[in-house]
Amino acid sequence: MKRTIDLLPWPLAAYVAFIFVWYLQYKFTGNEGSVWLFTILTDWLGLSGHEKAMRIAVGSAELAASILILMPWTQAIGALMSLGIMAGAIFFHVVSPLGIDPYGDGGELFREACTVFVFSLVILVIRREQGAAWLRLLLPSRQPAAST
């Protein structure tokens, strides 16, 4: 059973990376649908005219998360990044004018965001020791000063 749990993150990570990398072609090339989606978001956020910056920034974050989630020593960091990115995506689908089904395809984009969110959470739970190790490395504990 332990071996199965140790191996489970890899197909989940492959799916997360695939979804992120698949959508980069739309974000990075300025696809009409992607521009439309990010225009709705930036207008709603009061950032009119910054669609391209937001689209490229989100795509860049997704690319970084994809790389990190596929590397053994950084899988927890990639999963945490993916979780955060998808939390944002789900939030915007639910509360913004974008809606659950912006493309009229039955909410495929929203379903994929939810799946990536859940898969990232599962990876993070399984790799929690790795995540804790990264936290210890990045946030060293403060030792009280020795009295003289």
C-alpha cells in the first residue's frame, strides 16, 4: 500500500502539468478565446487594458508550477503553486462575470480547474513531509539568544 501511495503523485502530477501546458498555447499566443476571458477578468477587477499582462503572468506561473510538480525534489512546491493558481481560477469562475461555463461547453474549463485543484491537494498531502522540509529550509526557526 505504501508503494502505491508513493507512486500516486506521479500520474496526478502528469495530469496537472499536461493541463497547464496544454492551455499555454492559448495564453501565450493571444488566442481570441483566452484574450476574451482575461479581458472579462481584468475589466471586472478594474484593471482594464492589462489583459495581456495578466494572461502572460498566469501562463508563466502555470509553466513554473508544471516544471516544479514534475521534479522529485520540488513536487510539493509545484503542487502548492498549482493549488493556489487553481484556487484563483475557481474563485473567478464562481464570483466574476466569467461564470462556470464561459465558453458554452458545459463548464469544461471549470471542471478541469476543479480536477487540477483536487489532484494538487492530494499530491500536497502525500508530499507533506517534503513541503515541511522546504518550509524549514526557507523559514529557519529562530533560536533565542544565549544569555551571557
